[in-house]
Amino acid sequence: MRIALVVSRHHAFVTGPLEAGARAALEELGIPAADIETFAVPGAYELAQGAQRVAESGGFAAVVCLGCVIRGETPHFDYIAKAAAQGITNAAQATGVPVTFGVLTTNTADEALARAGAGPTNKGREAAQAAVEMARLYARLDAALGDEAPPRA
């Protein structure tokens, strides 16, 4: 099972630890490091675009999106957070590949760092675990349905 991580470079001080948590969780679930590939995108807004393209490649059982949007003084936060969430949902629906949401939407950098710390509460870890669970579910459903399974993008 190959897993893709689509990681925002914006707020790398947060997304780096999210990626580390995701990689640790995947390896604990039996996914070798060689089967985990990271694709960097500029920011949270671009996560969905990257995820959809990666999912459409057919080379990955699941895609984990990792990003961080920290509230500022303008409504920009609201637009980006909503676009990222909807875009990631759309990518999963359009491709038939599990795409998980590991995007922090916080009020402060401290809140973001608290959710990206080492250990079981790392949100990158949680998104990776969900991706593997969904990929295994899809594989089980495809096997059970055989020729009746819907085509995957």
C-alpha cells in the first residue's frame, strides 16, 4: 500500500511536525518508508489541487493532506479554511481515493504547535491513521464486490 502525503510549505514549523507524526503512524501501521511519498504545495489552499492530482495518478491507496491555517486580523483565514476543507472533500469524492484532512485551523501558533507535538495527539498522525483505515475499507469493499465495484479514478 503506497500512501501520499500532500504537505503545505506555509507554516512549515507546524506542517513539518505534522508530517513527522503521519510518517511515524504509517510506519507503525506497517507501511514501509519507501511506500510513503511527500508532495509539497505552497499553502493550505493548494492542498486540494495537489491531492486530487496525486489521487488521479492511480499510484496511491490514500492521500493525507497536511496544512495549517492560523487566524489573523482579516477574514482571509475563513476563506482559506473553508476552501481547503471543501476542496479536500471534493478531491476524495471526485477520485474515489481516500483523502484525509490533516489541516489545523487554529487561533494562534501556540494552538497549532500543541496539535502538532510528538505523540498520539498529533493531528498528522490521526489523519494518516484515518487514511490507512479508509484505504483498507475500500480494498475490502472492492474485493467483496468484485466486478460490481464502481470504477476508481
